[in-house]
Amino acid sequence: MQRDLKFILTGLSIILISFGFTYSYDEPFIQTEKTDIPVYNFDELEPLLYTDSEKTVIVNFWAMWCIPCVKELPHFKAYADQHPEAEVIFVSLDFPKDIETKLKPFLKEKGITSKVVLLDDADANTWIDKVDPNWSGALPFTIIFNNQKRAHYERSFESLADLENEVNKSILK
């Protein structure tokens, strides 16, 4: 009986491992993949919107359902690839429930490797004004800054050259 149970558990473990699950006799069975896209409220996000460094930081508010946002993603990816000294942060306004099933596959398909966080804060009327009192809330919205200068863009970038031009104007002016 004990040998049969051990045989069944071993077989079950092999099947579960092959599907990406692990099982330990000491802990309950859990899926091992952990979400590496943090979900923030605005108070948790706000520190990412400022820096003490001279390094260029680009924060792009976007969503998968926003066509202009998706269209400009390759320009941010190219900028990040060509300027490793800069920090590019994508703030997704998608639903937290879609992280594993939609957001992660979307980012993988687009080759996005920069930092991505998901903003889940229902009080948009408050946090939009804190980001920029002139922001209507429309997407995409981008902030380009360092410790000295800051610029806000409520528009999409049409090319890598367009983005680089605005970074240079924002930070070097």
C-alpha cells in the first residue's frame, strides 16, 4: 500500500513538473512562476517619477488596448537598446488580472525588456493631477526627466528620431 502510494505520488510529480508545477511533501502544491510585473497604487509608483541622478529617465504611461501606445513601443525599445545609460519604465494601465495571460505574452512578443509596472489605482482624478496637472488622462503619456529638468508629452512618438529629439530638447536645453 505504501509502495503504491509512493509510486502514484512520484508519477503525479513527474506529470506536474512537466506542466510547470512543483510539489513538495512539506508544502502545498503551487505553480512556480511568479509575477515579475509589480502592481502598484499611485503612492507606490510615485517614487519612480523622480530621480536624484543626472541619468535620463523616461516613464511611459500606456495600455495594450491603446493603438498609439502600441505603435510607439518599438521606439522606446530602440531607445532603451541604444541608450543603456538611460532608464525606460513602462507604466501599464491594463488590468492586473491580465498580467499572466495577456500582458506578459504581449511584452514578450514585442521584445520589451525594460522595467514594466502596472498601475492599479482607481482614484485617477487624483493621481493624474499629481503626475501632471495639465494631463487630460489620455494615453499615451510620457515623462522625460533627470534631477534637473522635466518634460511631459501627451502624445505618441512617431519614430526613434522623434523620441531622441525630445529627450535631447528636454534634458539638454
